Amino acid sequence: MTGRTRINWEIPAAWLLVLGVYSAVSAWVPAGPDHTKFVYIFLCLLPLLINCVLLMNAVTANWRTKYFWMLLALGCSLKSAGEFILAYGEIYQHRALHDPFAGNIVFFLRVVPMIAALAMQPHKRTNAPQLMFGYVDFSLLLCWWLYLYLFVVTPWEYIAVNEPQFQQNYNSLFSFENLVFLVGALVLSARAKGRWRIIYACLIGCGIAYLMGDISVLLGLRLPNGTLVLPSIASLLFLGTAGAFAYNSRNENDAGDNEEAKEKPSGIAARSEGHWASRLARGALLSLPVIGLWCVKISQTPAAVREFRILLTLGAVFPMGFLVFLQHELLDAERLRLLRASQESIDNLKRLQMQFVQSEKLASIGQLAAGAAHEINNPLTAILGYSELLIDDPTAGDRSRSVAEKIRDQARRTTALVSNLLSFARQAPSDQRSIVNVNTIVTSAAQLRRLDLRGKNIRVELQTGTVLPAVRGDSNQLLQVFLNIINNAVDAMLEINGGTLTVRTQSENGNVVIVFSDTGPGIRDPRLVFDPFYTTKPVGKGTGLGLSICYGFIQDHGGQITCYNRPDGGATFRIELPGVTEFLSARGINSSSRSSSTRDT
């Protein structure tokens, strides 16, 4: 026998012991004040104990299960409150127990939270909490049962005082309420599987015990001393059994728990629950005119009672109607939200399809670029070879060797760019990355662009950090990224006849951050700038691939690149690259760039 099975057998054994002790003490203590005190103290404390057992299961992330046990505990708390009121009146005030008093409504309403708990259907596993719907539904359910109590019971308690009629109506309505709870537990037990079926079976036992007590009162059965409250005690023990079993089996994953959720998508399940809530709300509201018509045409009650019931029915229309309309407003808002979510999903699907098409185009262009790169490599190899021969030729003059070295350097740079192009086309692996100084690459990119900016009223300011972490990367790819961003900023500022581009490097949390900020017109849609083939330039001046390639390079380096428009105008590109433990000083690289700017006018 496992530990869990042993615990489950100990639970009913403990309850039977409690029931046996109560029965023995009730039989041993003679009728009188002492016996009455014992009964009321027992009935006040037992619901508190059961409450603790129930609330242990409310500590869960599943919203259905949480509110299910909290509502059951609320019903148990109302039971305890009613018993405290009775004990106060019977023991302290010495008031007759069967006289009508205001605490009767507390006993009646204790079943309402338990019915609402069944409506939570915790055996379902849909994880879309709709708390506002639950509050409205519970308020509507509470209003309807409160209306029934005021309609059926209250007239004989205050309007035309008639204690026998009051007792009969109260017990009949209370039995009907318990019957609704019992039927709900039976339906859910038939639908649930696994451990939830056992929990609902315990609630069925609770409902049967309630009904047994009601039937014994309705039939006027004379039971031995103290045994009249045994059905009430048994119902509480069934509740405690459900809570203790649920707590002991809380880690079990029943195969049947998720079956209904698998059969129906969450959207369909939520829509079905919304329809049922709407139908119940309409039924509750439409029952008011039917009850009012019966009161006017068929009821043979005294005129005072009939007038009270008609006014009560008319008054109940307003709060219940408000709740029904509020429920419909919430349902409409939820449907609109789902409609917007569906539209966004369709838009995302279309965008994804477009990205797939662009990916195919990009792959085709990559294949063409790879072929072109292979063709370019052939003359580049010849250029490098002849330049090396010219440099090593002893008969060549110094000027010829100098020109040959420049040809060789530019040919090597072109070879590196072709290698990057092949890497982008995924036909050649990237070169082994090394430790690079970001300030050096940024300065080189600015210097390469310097000659083209003369006479264009564009200024480039460099603000390089003094000490930056080193970066492990490909200097050619990073140079291409920086050049591309600078070129885009220059093109944007040319549209407004000049401006300033500020390039700033700094260290943040061990990473290297490079910020490019221009004073141009800004970017129309910053969210799309990294999408392939997205460009705002005229036809023939932009392909929309530059920033997309830059995005891929930065991602390949483990970094991030973002873009946004500044409130005071202009666009900003922010690149963050992971740093390594080595630190490099920028003092010897560009000591004058921090105090002055590179001006090109």
C-alpha cells in the first residue's frame, strides 16, 4: 500500500471518528443547556477546520481550480457565520431557535458560492482567465437567489408573519437550492475523469447529506437527541474529504483532465462558455416577468404579500438587467478583441508569406552574387600576382613600387570583400575571427567617406570612448556595417541640404555600443528598415539589401542592432557588440577626435 493510498484511507477514517465522537457525546450528554452549547460549539468550529482543508488547494496557478476552492470555502464560511449567529442568539440572548430571524438568509446563501464553484468547471484546462465574466456571473447568480429568497420566504417573516408558512417555504426553497447543487455535481461527475470525478463524487455526497437533512425537517421526523444535525455534519465532512483528497493528489497528471481541452480549441471552449453564461443570464432575467405574472393572476396570497412581491419583482429587474447588459457589453468587447487578434494573425501570416518570397529572392541573388564573385576572383588573382612581381622587380623605380603596393593593398581589400560576399551567399565560410578594436574600424569608416563629403555641407563628428572592451569579430564585416550606416545617413541628410552625423562609441555592462545619430528627416518606418528589399530611396539608388546584410552580420557576431527616430528629429542606429576581457585604449588611435570633429564642407 502506497503512502498516498494510506493517507486517502485515513481521511474517511478520521471523519468517521469525528462523527462517532459527536454522536457519542450527544447521546451521553442529556438534553439541556450543556448539550446545546456543545452542539453549537462543534458546529461553529467544524466549518473552520473544513475551511482550512479547502483553502490549501487554492494555492495554485490554475485560475479555475483556485476560484473553485475559494468559492467552496466561502460557502463553508457562511455556514460557520450562520452557526455563530444561532449560537449567539440561543446561548447568549436565550432566543427561541425556531423563531424567524435575520440570520436565516446566511444559511440560505451559503449554497450559492458552492453552485458558482461548480460553474467554474475546474476539470477543464483552458488557461484564458476571464475574471470580469466570473464576477458578473456570480453577482447575477447571487441576485437571482436573493430575489427568490425575498420573494418566497420574506413575506411570511415580516409582511404577514406566519411561522409555519415561513418554515415550509424556507425549507422548500432550501431543498430546491440543494437539489440544484446536487444535479450540477452529478453532471460534472459524469463529464470529468480521473481525480476530478472522485472530487465531484464527494460533492455529490455533500449534496445528498444536505437533502437528507432538508427532507427530515420537511417531514417533521423526530430523531434522537443531537442527531438532527448529523446530515449537516456529514455534508461538511464530505467537503473536507474532497479538499483533503485533492490536496494529496495535487501532483497527479490525469490523462483524462485535458481530454476535453484537446477536443475543443480554447477559442471554441471560451465561446461555448460565453454562450451558456449569456443563456443563463437571459433565463434569469426572463423569469422575473413570468414570476410577476403568476403573482398577479394566479397567486392566492394576501394582498399585502402580493403587493410586496410585485414591487420586489419590479425592483429586481433593474440590478439584474444591469448585470445582463454589462455581461453582453463584456462579451462584445471580448469578441472585438478576438476579431482584432484574428486580423493581426492574418496580417502576420501575410507578412510571413512575403518574407518567404523575399527569402527566395535573396537566395537567388546570393547565387548570382556567388557566381559573380567567382568571376571577379580570377582577374583579382592576376592583379595581385602582377603587383607582387612589380614590387619584387629590381629594375622598377621607387615610384613604380609605391604604385604597385597601393594596387596590391586595394586588390587585397577587394578580395576580402569578395570573400564576405561569398560568405553572405553561404558558399564560403567566414574567416577566423580575431580580436579587433572598434574605435579603429569606426575611424577608418569615417575617413573612407571623408573625400566624398566635400562641398555637401555635411559634418561627421567622432566621439570615441577612451577605454573600450575588445571585440572578437571580422573587421571587414564590421567596416562594411559602419560604412553602410554612414552612407545611409549621408543620403538622408542630402535631402535636407546638409546636417551632422555623430558617431559615438562607449562601454555598457561590458559590451561595446556604437551609436550613429544624424540630423536628417528620420526614417518613415523604423520597424521595417532591416527587412530585405525595404527601401525609401528612388528606383535605381537603393536595393533594400544593405541594412538587411548589416543586420545579419551583427547577429552573426552575437550583437544587436536597433533603429529609432529621435524626438528632436533625425534617426539613430544603435549597435551593441559583446566585449571580451581585453581592453584597448583609444588615446593613441584618435586622440584629437574627442576634442574636435572631422569637418567636411
